[in-house]
Amino acid sequence: ISPGNIVTIKGRELGPAQGVSFTVNNQGGIDPLLAGVRVLFDGIPGTPLFAQAEQINVVAPFELAGRTVTRIVVEYQGRPSSP
């Protein structure tokens, strides 16, 4: 996974039944929590673009630069997945 790349995660019960796309916040950015979904790369939140029960699209954080391994955890409504 390269910093800044869009990563697609597929599975079950990853997010809400209906797909939700990101919106730009008042500060001109994208919040790291989308419809109760947050994706952590070594504890660093990515930028979610789309969240749905079977798929999440997220931008990998730039802080991953130089790492050869990363641990990804998906949180939905505060419940973390296995890495």
C-alpha cells in the first residue's frame, strides 16, 4: 500500500447497508469518520471516500511513507475488526 493510494477493502458488515460517499467539511477537508466507519493504518486514520456493508474505499495516509508493512483495522460503530 502506497501513501495517497485509494485502497478498496471488501468483506461483510464493514459499514452501513446503503452506500455513503464522502462530503467536504466546513474546513475544506474530509473527516476520517464516514457513516460510523473509520479505517486505521497502524493506528493512523485514512480518508474514507465510500463506505457500505461490503466495500470501503479509503485513501491511505501519507504517514505510511517508508514503511514496508502496515496493519489495517476497520472500525464500524466503534467495533474494530481483526487486523
